[in-house]
Amino acid sequence: MNSVPTWNRCVKKMPFEPKLQSTLTCPHCGHAKLETMPTDACQWYYECSACHTLLKPETGDCCVFCSYGSVPCPSVQVQQQQQQQ
Ligand SMILES: [Zn+2]
């Protein structure tokens, strides 16, 4: 029986385990919420649960987690890790 969890198939071979939880802070009202990041796609839009502002990434950022999150998205974490080596 194959017991590999389904999400493993989506994740490319990574040299380390990226953090998948990031605290998004709304730039409009300051509301912070812990969100789980998808590993197979970048999240471009995020609606603040407090003021319902639709957040979009700042110029040069690939997703809302890179702009407003405490942790950048998994693909950026991998790039940063590779640059440090
Ligand atoms: Zn807000």
C-alpha cells in the first residue's frame, strides 16, 4: 500500500523543509492572521478577514506572503537558502 501523502507529489525536491505558515499583517488595519501557504502555487490575492481589503503583492514580490507575511513563500525560501550556500 502506498502511504505517501498526496501533498508530497506536488512539492519539488527541496534541500530543506520550507516553513508553510506565515503571519499575514494587513497594511490597512494592522490585523494579523496566521495562514498556511500553498506549496504548489503562489497566492496572489488575499482578503483581510478584518477590513476585507483585497491585498495584492507589492511590485517585485511574487505573492502576498512575500509582501505582507512574516515568512516569505516556500519558493522564495528555497531561493534564499540556495543563495546562502
Ligand atoms: Zn485589514
